[in-house]
Amino acid sequence: MKKRLGELALTAASLIACFLFIEFVVCRTVLVPDDLLENVTINQVVRYKPGTRATFRHPDGTSSTVVANAQGWNSLVASYEKAKREGVQRIAIVGDSYVHGAFVDRGEHFAARLNTFLAERGAKTEVYRFGMDGAPLSQYLHMLRREVLSYKPDIVVIPLIHNDFDESYRFLKTRYASSFMKLERVEGTDEVREIPPTPFEPGIADILRRSAAFRFIYYETGLYLRLKDMVSRYFWGGEELFDPAFVSSAVDVRKIRDHDANRFFARHALGEIQKLSRTHGFKLLFVMDGVREAVYAMEPRAQWEVSKLNEIAGSLADELGLDFVDLQAAFASDYGRNGERFEFAHDWHWNARGNLVVAEVIERELVTRGWVDVPAGETAPAAGYSCGQGKAGGYRACQRAAAPTSATVR
């Protein structure tokens, strides 16, 4: 019996030693995973732990750095000040992981480039970005109310992504999805009920994520994708299914096909954001991602299911009188000239090129609409492009070629 216990103790000690070696040697020097970026809820808004710095290591050998500022947002601005500087216009960008921008360094993100481009025109601006991985359109509304408005922005820019629509009313079972505000229809009516988010509380998943070995095995090897169905069903109690065959523009098209619901809930969110704009006096611009598969295929985007979401957003912008830009034409124009894709080979988020084009589009829109103060004689390129190589290979030196269609710019 003593011999058996001794063998078990030796085995346990060996396993522990092996784990500690993998955790503190192998996964800190050789097989290094992404750093941990923790979440917290402050003022009823989930965000990143203020003061956190994390490096993300990508399959192509590159890396990017995230620095959560004093308020918990990834930004070059170390601390967002409530007081505004005289003569400086404040631009707030509100969104999800595209605004958070973990896959590009902060200086390559479209928010930073926008501020640089406007400064080059002589405009005095500061850009605050509020981005949270996984946040849908409904959460943008909540973030505006609880966080962004306190900074008294002059302009608010909201990028719309294709998963913003269904995830505003579908209840996902993930690590912090319940910390997002959701929308539901009041039964038997056309009224919308807003379901407040619950404060984020770390759980067992967060304990596991503190282990470098776990992060490498689960995330870096792609195991999380292969186990996505099982983890959703048996760990979170959800019903999320994952099948790459149904993924388009990084969304599962099986989940977005209720376009009546997509339109109904998007109309509520957009309408409420518009009310905030009117009440608090800020300019409001929506910018929607294009159907990039159609750009690369050089085919009409109507062949892709996700394009219906672009049409919903555009038609709602018309109905409500919102300023709206669809990025389809800008992406198609740039790709036709340069042949460079706008996302990573390993991820659908905008890469440095995509962020550059988005920054240029927003810059053009803000200047041509007269929303930012630029010195006399400074003009922005008009929509509809015939372009050579502008700054950084973009289209800032473009000349007008043809007027955009109403489906592109409103």
C-alpha cells in the first residue's frame, strides 16, 4: 500500500513538475501565446482592465500591442479627459473589435490615422475610441448613454459590422456576452424592450485564461474553433453552432436570415442613437463594412447573404435621415488599383490597409460635410474615385471621376 501511494505521489509530482515547466518555461520562451487582456465593468459598461498592456502574436509571425488606457479603452490617448480644450473638436468612435483594434498596432488603427490626416489638413481634433470585442449595435447605444456622452463629443462615428444586427437581439452564451445590452420585442406589439447588461464577473474561464499553457493550447492551435459547438452547449449552456461552410464576412449566415428582425431592432437602435445626437448636439456618422468577398470576386454583392444587412442599414439611414457611408465602393476602388486585401490571412478584421482606407473615407466625409474646421483652401477628395497613388498608397490625392450611387453614400 505504501509503495502504491509512493508511486502515485511520484506520478503526481512528475505531472506537476511537467506542467510548471510547460507553463513557466516553454510557454514563456518558446511557445508564447497572446498575453492576457482582462475585462471589468465600470459605470455599467464592460471594457478592459485600465492600465493593461498586452501583446498579441499572430500566425504570420507579426505581433500587435494593446494598451488599455486609464478608462479601459485601447488607445494612443493615455487618459480621456472630460474637460475639452478650447478650439479642439472631439471625435468619438464607438464600436466592437474593429474599433478596439487588437490586430493592428495603435498607430495603424483608423482612429489614429484619422487624427493624423485631419491634423495634416490643419484641423484641431482629438479622437477618442471606445471599442469592445463582441459588442453589437445595441451595446453601442448603451456605451453612448453610459460612457461616451460624458466626454461631450462634437462628432460620433459608428462603424457597422455584419454581426451587429442579429447579436443585438440574440442572446449569446459566451464569457461576457451577458454584459451587453440586448433588445427584445414586447410580445404582441411593435415596441422594443431594452434588457440592461449584467456586470461582468470573472468565472472559471477567466481562471483558465490566466494560464499561458491553456491560452496556447486553446487559442493558438485553433482548438477553440474545433470545440466551439461543444463549449457553447455544455459549458455555457448555449446553442451556438460553428461550421465554416456557412461563414461569410465572418458571420454565420444561418443566424442573420431573419431580416425582418434585423431591420426592426436596428431601427430602434439607430433611432435612439439619433435622438441622442439631437439632444446632445453632436454630429453622427455611420460607416458600414463592405462585402469584401464581392470586392475580391469583382461580382455584384447581392449574391452574398450579408449584403442584405448593408441594404437594411442604408434604407434605414434614408428613412431616418442619417448620415451613412457604405465602404463597398471605397474598398472596390482601392482593391482595383492596388490588389491588396483588407483583412489578415488568419483573421477577417481590417489589416493595416483596411484601416488606412477606412480612415481616409471618414476623413473625406467629415471634411466634405463641413463638420471639422479646416483652413480655407483645404478640401477633401470627392466620392467616386479615379486615383493614382496618394499618401500611403491611398486615395487622398484622388480626382472626382463619377458621382456615387445612392446605395453607397447618403
